[in-house]
Amino acid sequence: MKTHYHLGALLLFLVTPAAQAADEPGTKELPNVAAKRQWRQPVALALAANRWLFIANERSGSISVLDVESGQVVREVQVGKQLVDLRLTSDIKSLVVLDGEAAEAILFRHQDGDLTLLRRFAAPTDPRRLDLSADGKQAVITGRWSRTLGILDLLDGGLKTIPLSFAPQEVRLLPGADAIAVADAFGGRLAVCELTAGTPRVMRELPGHNVRGLALRGEQLFVTHQVLSRLARTTFDDVHWGNLLTNNVRELHIPDLLNPKADPVRTSRLHQVGTEGQGSGDPAGVACLPDGRLLIVLSGTDQVAFGPGAEGEWRRLAVGRRPTAVVVSSNGRRAYVANTFGDSISVVDVERLAVVKEITLGPTPEPDDKERGRRLFFNARLSHDGWLSCHSCHTDGHTSELLADTHSDGSFGTPKRVLSLLGVAETGPWGWNGSFKDLRSQIRQSISSTMQGGKPSDQQVRDLEAFLRTLPMPRATLSQRESAGASIRGAAVFAEHGCRKCHAPPTYTTSEVYDVGLADEAGLRQLNPPSLRGVGLRSVFLHDNRTTSLAEAVRLHQTKSSARMSDKEMQDLLTFLKYL
Amino acid sequence: MPRLFSYLLMLAIGSGLILPRLATAADEKDERSKPAAPLLWAIVKTIEERHIAPPSRQQMLLDIGRAAGIPSDVLESESFKMKLDQIKNAEDLLALMVAARPANKQINPEEALRKLLQSWPGRLDLVSEKDFKVVEQLNANRYVGTGIQVRTNAEEKLVQVMLAFPNGPARKAGLKTDDLILEVEGISVRGAGMIRKVVDLLRGEEGSTVTLVVRQPGSEEKRTISIVRSVIPLQTVFGYERLSEESWNYKPLADQPIAYVHLSGIRSSTLRELRQLEPRLQAQGCKALVLDLRFESGARLHDVTLLADGLLDEGPLWKIRDRSNTTREVRSDRDSLFGEWPMVVLINPTISNTGMEWLAAALKARGRAVLVGEPVESNSFVTEHVHLPDGLGVLALPTSRVVLPEQFQPRMTNAGPKSKWTVKPDELVKVEQKQRQEIVARILAHESFRSAQDPALKPVEDPQLAKALDVLKAALKQGGAKDK
């Protein structure tokens, strides 16, 4: 009680959580790891007073502090396991850092580049991105696999979670609207939630996927993303002319986004960054420049793009490897780009359109096969003209859940869902028709045919395979505990109705192909059963996404058993599936 | 209709159908028939297996017999028809035709085959594998070459440059319109009938060089020009009038925010070209669009589908009916180019059976565009290129049908549903043949841009375009009133 009273009193006088928490015990000295040989992989940036650049390193769990005046990393503090985002309060007195693996939000006090750790808060499971309220008292945090938006009170650590119907990633508070925009980590959904009430307001579906950047200017919200056409084919022509996949930024009018009766897509403007010869794969972080243009990092082609110009054109500049995040100085003259695979920061002179220097964040080891494979997976230059990487469709190793008309099933005119690569090493054979008996031949096909990237080298294929083998099976949406009774009954339904014949544990697939009464447009009936692990995370089902209901997907299998299933059995079965 | 695309095909392929085996056949009766039989048999088999509405085998074999010069009385005899039914392979076909044909009959095999193919439903065509590669390059807008059109100048007995494309490598290297070609790669190409040889010599891999010796008509001065072959960017999206080699005016009326765009064809690049044009038109303040499809050269269903998807928001486009009589709906996805702009699409009979009529019909059915001009017919055939076995060539034949929304369908007849239908304009504006020729001549002059002094560049009366502009002016006025 006493503590609560104390906090309440402070609230009346002090603005930011850092200032509030300053008197609390528990402030620790953090080890400086700037000289340590390790992968850092910077993924997020925050710039204080145009002087101190804070860099969240995902692989090392450290924060690098760069003095942009001297161009030196002044220190690197080890703060967690896997830092995925960080943000300064508007008074720059507080820094909030997100640790993905530890599922923590970590609050620091900041002064002249010095960080003091104040407190660690519980965040939603698998946190990905955060934003801070204007007063710096609340953090909104996306929980990807937990499918939640967390609203964290930075004063008392209270965490309110809003369940979402999709796995979210990028998040932005919309100023003056008491609203939060939350974007899908894989597909194109965009939810708007209320900050104060902590409730969902409206759900949008953008034509696109792989949303990796949000930026605000006035009433405009800029969303970087890709669009995959199910009507186009993975031929040289359609890849070359950008008919298959485009790399874009959409300019949404925020009042229309908020108004449930308006259609924000109709009133939006789509800017296509890529063009023939310059595919500009995998646009990620985006920043608004004072001159009205945007600066977008192209994470697949190791470039940044400036635009749109007067006639919609974009100018590109090469930076370090896999740039993912960008911040711009307040006068708009300097941009700092986080090169995730370059373990470096590119300093860009915006007016001259030139890289002033690339600053290395610290010593790195030699990449092994898995690391080389990871770099290839996110590299759009593996494709013709840099239009797409593996990640463009298998977003972060999972799936965009979109339909793609590739030739991996032996035909065109038969678009099928992009499969998740989580746990892919264990789910052979590969391809919807099961024609790839080893993972390497599927990798070769995807690069040379789907991506029109020419023949990959044997080493590239081996490295990609090594990386793919590191991808874990997807998480279940229910724990065994949550699903206990129904799950046990559902397991019995699963066994009794012969589901295990094709979907056998532990991978919940088998190495054969089966005719279950479904056929594609070319008459292919022998289909490869996808693994059911993580099926509860998916929102579309069967090879052509013909249903959004898992129950209907089960019923559409024309086996004798599924037709006879009672409603009760179905309910139990669905619970069981969500536990896989 | 003389279109840029067909010129290119002629340039690329030479004079029509290439049948090397037939063309090189010896004079003897048996020898002449020999190479044609496997080809004809392959064509018959392919038609049987893939054609959406194939003639019966007996009918096809009778047609072949007729083309081979077998007299009607023989063809119509029951005994001959029975023999036809026993044909199981190319050898049988050859044996029967050789036996039945009068010894003195002279035929031109190329001509005969062309007529034969055209007589079957869907106007079939055959090209060699080599020429098909060029067709594919053109369709993909990845044509590799020097970027010129040539013709034979009969008076001079020389091959003459009709046009060096704006932005093409030949034009950049200094080749001029009307240049007469004397040598290619050091080989003299003087004399009549050299056009195919010139075309062959001009062809080559991307990045390679070809050297020409040329002179202007009436001049003795020879010029040597080296051209690096490259991908020729063939524009398919054009504006109202060309201002220079690089730039266009898109507004027919200076004081109206109405853009005019002519599609000379739909290829893999067309959607990309429109996507790049949209922000430029927006920057010029345009708020409405005339999409001129008239005088277009034909398109593949796939490219038309992508363009229709680009121009239309989410919804149905058409259905495809295949040989097994199953229909499949094709739908466009969310989002569209030119958002809410009022749009008029210009159509006329020159685009009948080109594939463009499907686009026009979908835009009308979905209420996206007002159609202005004259009715367009469609046989609804979707043509596909099928490779014949043993490298015998590539056969273009209809393998499915496009089924449009009911409003375009003809009524049922006693004989069942008719396959031909008509896309009628919302605003019927007829023009005389002479006027139509003037309109296309002007469009071509701007698109090919032979020279800035070309008299065909001057404006002509185009009542269909005038109507389109009136419709859009009214729509903009109405829209403006609504906004207020």
C-alpha cells in the first residue's frame, strides 16, 4: 500500500517512467561487450538529440551506443537474450527495449548516451515490436505467436493484452486518435485497437503481405509490404516485369483507417518501389524525410530507396548487408541504417544521396553454413533482378499464407498456398505433389524456377538446407494444460477416424501422397499432406485456400470418417489440433 | 490491320509460314510427300488431343486429301472414307495420299498447309521452333535484335529500312529510315528476294555486334554502321501525341484533366508500363482516362488476365471452359490502377478475336468503364501454343473458351449455345473505313515516329475519341458537383 501511495504521488509531478523509477532500488551495472567477438545483427534504432544512436542487437541481446559525432561505438551493454526493438520516450529520458526470447520489456534511464537499467517488465509471449505513448507512460507491444497486443503500463508494470486473430508484428500508435495500428507478421491484416479502452476497434485486410515497416506523417500512415499475385506465374516474364511480386509502400489515410464505414484501401495510394532491372525486394523500415519523400530500406537487395519523385520514380543507394531499420536526424540530413547481416550502421548523407561511412558494431566470427544459409534465405539477389527472396513468400521462415502459381507442382494455372518452412526438415517429401524427395532439390527448384534466379551453386544449396534445418516446428496455439480434457478426447477422434494414416505423429504428415477427393485445376489429385503442427496458427486451409474454417477443411476431406463426425467430436478434434 | 507487332513478326519470321521440310522437298512425287506426312499426322493428333472444338479425324484427313490435290470424287467415295478410318500413323497417311493423288498435280505445299490450318476452327497457325522463340520474346517484350523494320524496295532491288525504332540500338548507332542495305556482316545482300537472308543475318544473341553497309536512296555515299544487338524495349502503352523520341503528351485537350492511353498490344510488360505511367499522369493532374484498345494486335489470355486484374478491383472477370466442359471462374484481386477515375474504353471491329474484347467486356460488365465505338465480335477461343513432337514446330490452336457474363452471350439456338458473341459499345459511334484508316495512320505515325516531319502525325478527325472526351467531361463535371 505504501508503495502504491508513493507511486501515485510521484505521478502528479513527474512525466516519464524513467524519472519516476529513478529512486527505486535495483539499478545495475551492465557489462560492456563491445570487444566481444559475436554476431550482433542490429534490427532497431533510436536516435537521441541527433547524437546518440541506440542500436538493438537481436543475436547478441546487447545494445550498442553509437556517438554519431565521432562515429564510434562508445559502449555495448549486454541487457538480454534477443533484442527485437527499442524506443525512446519523446523527452529522450527513457529507453524501452524489447527482449523477444525473454519476453521482457526493459526500461532504462538515459542521459547523454549513458543507460541505467531501471526495471524489467513481463511482455506478451514472443514480443516483436513496440511503440510508446506520447506521454511515455505506456508501451504497446506485439506478441507474435501469442497473437496478442500488449498494453504495458511502464509505471506499475501492469500488462493488459488484447487477443488478435492473427500473429502481429509492426505496431504504431496513431497520435491524437487514441488508437493503435497493428500489422500482420505474415499476411496483410491490419487491426486498429483503442489504447485507453484496450479493445479492438476495426480490422482491415490490406492487399499485400510481409509488412515490415510503418511510418507516420500527419494523417498518412505508410506501410511497406509486398504484393504477390496468384494470377501471375513464376515464369521469367512475370518475374521480370514485376507481375508476380511487387515491393511497395502504401499510403493510408488515417481517418479512413479508423472509420469502420470507410474503405481505406480505396482511398490509399500505392507506390511501387521496384521496377524491371531493379526489383527492390523485401522493403522493410521506412522513415519520412522533411522534404516530403520517404526513405525505405530494401532488406533483400542491400539498398535504401528515396522517393517517390515527381513522376513516381525511386532513387536507390547501396548500403550494408540486409538493412532492416532506419532513423533520420531531425533536420533530415542524415539517415542511419541498421545492416542486420552486416553487423554495421550505414551513415547516409540524404542530400548527396551517398553513404558517408559504414560503422562496424564489433568483431564478428566467421559465418558457418547455417549463418551463410540464413543470409541467402533473406537475399533477394538470389532472384532475377532482385524482386524476391525466400523470405518474400516464406515470411521469416513461416508463410504468407498466400497462393502462388509456381511450377513446383508441375503445372501453371494451379496456384497453391505457400507452405510454412517451420520444421521443414522433418516434413519430407516436399512440394504439394510430393515430387521433391530431398530438400535440396526443392531448394534448387525454388531458386532457379520460382525465383528465376539461375542455377544456385552446390554450396548455396547446402547452406540454405543447413539454415532450413534450424527452423523449429511451429508453436501450438494451446498448451496441453489449457486443452486437457477436450484434447485427449480429440486425440481419440483423430485416431478413430483414421486421420493418422496421412497425418502421423510426431510431424503429423507422412511421406506418401493421397487422394482425399480434392483436385487442382490441372486435375492433380494425389496431394502431399501438409504437417498439422501449428495448424491452429493458420487462417486458410487446403491447397488452394478454399476455406478459412478448420472444421470445414476437415469436412472437405472426402473420407468416409470425416463425413460421419458428430459436432461434439469435431469440437474435440479442433481443440486437439490447436494443441499440435 | 498493319500493326507494329505484326511488322515485327514479319521482320522476325520473314514471310509467313516456315516449313523447312516441305520447302526443301525434291520434285519427285513420293519425295515431296514424305516429309509432310509426319508433320500432318502430328497436327491431326495434336488437334484431336488439345483443340476445344476439334473437327472429326475423318474430316481433317479429307481436308488434307483435298489440299494434297486428291479429286473430290475419290475423296467422297465410301471406299476412300473406309481407308481413312484405317489410318493409324504417318506411314499409313503417306501411303494413302501417295496412292490416291494424280501424278500430274502440282501444289505449293506451304500454301496448301496454310490454307488447311486456316480452314479449321480457330484459325490455326504453325511456326518453327526457332521462330517460336522470337514469338515468345515478343510476347514477353524481351525481343533481342537491332530494332528495325525492313521491306524490299522493288525499284532498287534492295532491302530497305522502313523504321528504326525510337530508342532502339540501330537508331542509336545512326541507321536511318529509308536506308538501303547493301551488306550485312561483309556479305552482299544486293538483289531481289534477299529479305529473309537479311533478317537471318540481323538476328543474333544479346550483346553481339552486327555490321551493316547502307546508303540513302539517291545517294552514293556508303555508311558502315555497327549495331550491338540488345533487348528492344517495345512500348505497348502510348500517349496521345509524341513530343520527342522520349516524351509524350497524354492529354488530348490541354484544358481538361483527361489522359489518353493507347495500347498497341498487351504483353507481359503492359501492366508494368501502366503502373509506371499512373504516377506520371497523377502528377499532371489527370483525373480521367481514355483507354484506346482500337487497332490492337492481339494478346495472350494470361497477359489480358493480368491487365484486367490490374484495372479492376476484386470481383469476377470471366469463366474459362475447357475440353472436358468444366468451367472455372477467373477473378481479379483487390486494388486497381487509376482508382476511382472515370474511364472510357475505345473499341472497334479491328480487335475482334484478339483477346482484347475480353478486357473490354470485363471492364463494361463490372461497371468500370463506358465503352465507346463499334461492336466487337469474339469467337471466344483461347489460343495456346503446343509443341509438336520431334521438333516439327509449334502449333497455335484454341484449347479453351472464354465465357463472359450473360449480357454478352448470344441467345441459345436450336443447335445449342452459339460460341460467338458480341461486345456492344455503350455509346455507338460509327466511322467510315476511310476515316478509320486515317485514325490508325495517325496513331501509327506517332508510335513508330519515323520522322518529326511525317505528315501522318497531323491531327485527324476521330469522332470516337471526341465522344469519349465528352463522356468523361460530363463524368468529371458530375463528380465535381458531387464533391461540392
